Amino acid sequence: MTVFSRRRMLHAGAAAFGAATLGPVAAACGTSPARSGAAVPGEAVPEETRTLDQLHAEALAEGGRLVVYAGGDTPTQLNGTEQAFRSRFPGMKPTVVVDYGKFHGVRVDSQVATGTVVPDVVQLPTLHDFPRWKEEGLLLPYRPAGFSTLPERFRDPDGAWLATAVVALSYVYDDTSGSVPATPLDLVDPRWRGKIASSYPQDDDGVLFLYREYVMTYGWGWAEGLAAQDVQFSRGTHSPAAAVGAGQKSIGIGGPGSPVPASAPRWVVPVDGPFLGWGQRSAILAGARHPAAARLYLNWLLSVDVQRSSPNGWSVRTDVIPHGGLEPIWEYPSARIDEFAQFMDDRAEVERWRQTFALHFGEVQGPPTTGTPGLHPGLPVV
């Protein structure tokens, strides 16, 4: 019996990526001959010099459509981003499909293996996918305007991918409750029993790493103490802050945010303790059906105006000063930026921690908060 490895399947799919149509799904995708995603040896891809208006005109001439696969927790999470893009660029028809990054990553792999790739841009927290996709020739090298302002840790040297937003995870608390958990170690204090909500660490790699850092800092007694706290675990990193905001719980662990704006619930950068920050990676797929629209989208995301309006105050650009008195995310050693990227690359280590926390806190319960988009979300209606 012939056994096909995952890598072999992806290489076979990459050969067919964007090639001749493979039935009704591929026909609906509008698959066309593949555009090369490999950079010419010794030849750097130049940074974009055209204006957003010039790129907009090119994208409209291409048809105006754009499909983005973005990591997130609810189907409507990026509706604001989609609407802002439409408003800034009249005539554009973006479709942003939000799902857990772990599902989008394997969804792209499946589409590549079957020659039915849908998205033009992938915008995901699965940092480990991007070097692999680059190696397999699935990413289109491109340097949008402002690429050179990114820290080296936030960009691929060949332009295969770049970070377009800062995401950070920590814990939040209701600051009207009178007492304040100053560090993650305080979360296991018995006075918080029954008052904590958390996203499942074994369901999201970012939350998994955050919990891992808590254990690495405070010891396994921290995990044992938290397991005795009668924590309300839910799917989706939005769920902890939602539970606190609704008055159901006093503390939420494993949610995104920043210390600004300073309103309830309060999101914490611990004075003495870890949190997590990373650059959300984005890339254009080598066989993108709408490459001009994809270039416009990345240039817009990286533009000074969009970076300055970041809701969490942080920017991926070194020339945009964070607001609210924040330092750039890479100036916080406790954010563990580099350690998280290394952790994500070691999938065996990720799996060990995932199963370990399942032993402490039980198996994940409940349907995904993003719904079930299926294998080919974002296809045009035909």
C-alpha cells in the first residue's frame, strides 16, 4: 500500500495550484495558470512605490474582488475592517472569512492539495505555517510600502510574509470589584474561586503558550491551583472579556487587548510576570486570482493611517509611535515575542502542552465560535 505523506500531498497540490480546473469547485474558483511565487535568486523584490490610489485603480481594472482568510473568533469580528476597506476604496468587493487560525491553515493546505485555492491573502496567527508555505513555493514575495520600517522579526527577508498587526494576550479584571490581581500568580488565590472565565488553553495556540509561560514562571502548582478555581472555560479568545464585561465573572484569562483605553474590564500588562505579544502574519498566495487587490490590501493595512488607528495602540511599524503611553510591543521582554515564534515552530512541543493542559482542565467543550465555514468559504456566488 502506498502511503502519502502530508508534505508529498502538498507538493503534489502545489504543482496543480492554479493549474487546470479540477471540477465544479475549481471552476467556481476561477483557477488560472499559476503565477510564480519564487523570488529570482539574488534578485530582491523592491518595496512598493506606487500610491494607494494607483494600486486601487489597478485592483479595479482587475475586477475589484478580494478574498482574505483571517484568524479570529467570531464570523463578524473583522466586519469593521472589511467596511473600512470598502469605504476607502470605492468599487472594491472584499470578502473577509474569519475562522480559527488552526482551521484556516489546514484549509489552505487542503485547497492546495486539491488545486481549489480560494483566498488571495492569508492573515493568520499560525506563525509556523508561513515559513513552510514559503519553502513549498506557495507565497508570492512582495514588499508593500513601509516594509522596511518593520522590525526584522516582523518580516520575511525575501518578502514572502510580513506582520500587519500586533496582537497581545493577557488577563482582564473588573476594576469595580475592589481588589486587583496584580500578577498572574494572584489568579490562583482562593478568593477568586468561581469568579474566573478563560478561553481553553488547549484550543488556541496563543492561549496555550500564555498558560505555558505561567507554568514556566510560577511552577506546576499554578496549574494545579487554577484547576481548583472552578474556572468557566469557553471557546474563543473573545469569551473571557465578554464574561467579565457582562458581569458574570470578575477575571478573564487568555483574551486579546491592551492597557489602552483604560476602561472596564481592565487588560493587564503584568509588572512582574509574562503576557504574550506577536505580529499577526499576512501573505499573498502565489496563485492569487486577484493579486492587484491583494497588493492594495497589504499596502493599506501597513499604511501609517491604519497603523496609527490600531485599536490596541500598538503598531508593527518602527516609525509609528504607540498611543496611550505604550512602548512598542518588542520593548516588552515579558511579551515573549521571539519565544512564541519558536514555540509555534515546534509542533510536537505544542501538542505535548496541549494534552498536558487537557489533563488539568478537561477536554474542549462546545462548537467553534466561528461556526463551520467548510472547505471553500469565500467562493463567489454563481
